[in-house]
Amino acid sequence: MKLLGKMAVICGALMMLATPVMAEKKIKWKLAMTWPSTLAPLATSAIQMSQMVSEMTDGNFVIRVEGKEKHKAPLGIIDMVKGGQYQMGHSASYYWKGKDITSVFFTTVPFGMNLAEQNSWLYYGGGMALMQKLYDKFDVYAFPGGNTGVQMGGWFRKEINSLEDLKGLKMRIPGLAGEVFAKLGVNVTNIPAGELYTSLDRGTIDALEWVGPGMDIKMGFHKVAPYYYTGWHEPASELQFLVNKRAFDKLPAGYQVILKTAMKAAGVEMTTENFDMSVQAWSQMEADYPNIKVKTFPPEVLKAMKKATDEVMEVYAAENEEFKVIYESQQEYMDKARKWTMMSEYYYLQTSELVGNE
Ligand code: CA
């Protein structure tokens, strides 16, 4: 008995020693997305991130991903992550424009940086620190989570040949771009996604913007509006992963690294999938609807849009110091970055055009 008792004590001590080595405590989190679970490529990011985290931890860190069909609060993600009902979220910063106007910079702004420039600003130009400063207000960590690249200017039923053509035009275009268009006389409306196709088809609205071919094709806009204008207002819309700070800080250090790595990899995956979806969708649209005309707004319209954008931004900057700081940081970085973009990408594309490789 005495010996058995001793053995039991030894076994118990060994088990205590062995426990932390054998496995971390199983961690179960939930993530809420602004989008439905089936909406590729936006939903791809969180779903793939969650799979990577599970695989890298041998199933010990599990993140259940819920789309808007489940939680019914697509624009409440920031509050749900802040409050801890969900440890994570996946959304786009500019949806918090009503809570904090500086949030727009971390998605995209009219006439702002393209994808390469914006990533460069985020990772090497001080952008991440500015983004975190905003999200500190919500007790949330924010990480880049995929990018749509340049979004198209939208589908128009009629051609836009002059500034006059914008006057009284009824268009669905949200956010800062809507404010810019309103200054130019556009009658800006916001219509739920499910009613957009019918509104455009019936002429309740004359134009709308959505994303780009990859996501627009399923909406069917190309069947009812023949003019597809090139982009100016969302040159590189970045999505974000949001993580509740208390939850993240409690994670074992190794899991924090795994989570960060998976978020970054999933963001790249979404960006790439989105590009491919647009490649495929445009090819399909062009074949099925050869009458679609890809147009760029006339120079006088573009110049007026730029002037109105500058005015909108300057009003916000004058009344909000934080806005001014981020605006200047982006503008200064873009001034330098754009020179390199022009020397590299822009002239390369011109060269391609010249040799017939477009
Ligand atoms: Ca859009």
C-alpha cells in the first residue's frame, strides 16, 4: 500500500509535468464577417485563415467563422468584437465612418494610393501604427485582411460626356465618393444590395458602383447598363481582421504568431482570388455582352472630381486633427511612391501596349 501510494504520487507528479508539454488547452473562438459566408472572395479570407490556424495548431485553436446570415449585424462587427461576443471580425474599416471618420483611410479614399502603394505605406510608411491608433479606441487590434484592388467607377445607363451630364443623375455610390459626387450635382442614393439590379433595370437609378467584374457579374448589372466606367473612388479597398485585445493578449505567444501569420497569408490569398475572379468575369462579360463599353470619365469631369475630393478632405482635416495627420501621412507617402509607380508599372504597361501585348 505504501509503495502504491508512493507510485501514485510519482505518477501524479509526472502527469503534472507532462500536461503542458502534451497539448495547449483547446481554444475556441468565433469570428463575425460583414459578408455572407458564400460571398467569394470577401468571405474566403476569414474561412482560409481559420483553416490555417486549426491546421497549424493540430486542431487546438479553432475559430468558428460566421457570416452575416448567422449574426444579422453586418455593420455591427466592430461593436461585437469590442464587446467580446466575438473574439474576431472581418470587415472594411470605412464602415465605421459614422463612428470615426479617420477609419476611411484604412480601406481606401478617392484618388488615393493603389494596392502596391498602400501596402507599402501600411507596412513601411507608418500606416499600421496609425491604423492601430484608431483601433485602440475600440480595444481591438487591426490587421490587413485582403484587398479588392482598383474598383470600377460603376455601371451607367447613359454615357457621361460632360459635367452637365452628372447634374441630377441618380446614383448609388456610398461613402466619401458619394459626398464628392453630391458636390457635383449627382443625386446620391443608398439602396439595399438586393434591390440594386431592379432599380437600375427600371431606371429608378441611372447608375451605381459595386466592386469590379469578379463581384459585379453575379449582380447582373452588365445586362441592363452598357457603360462601365473606370475607377477613381476606391483604388485599393483593404479589408481588416479585427481581434479583441483581451482575447489576443491571453493567447500563448506561439498562437499569436500563428494567428498573425495566417491572417497575412489569407489576406494575400483573397487579393489574388479577387484578381483572378475579375480576369475570368471580364472575359465572360465581354464575350456574352460585346456591346459593353469601357469608358473613362472625360478630363473635365475627372478634374472636377479631384477638386471636389480635395475640398471634402480639407474640410474634414480642418475640423479633425487625427484626420489631418493620417491624410498628410498618406499624401506625403503617395507623392513619393507615385513617381516609382509611374516609372515602373505605368511605363511597363505603356510598353506592353506599344508592342501589342495588351
Ligand atoms: Ca464599391
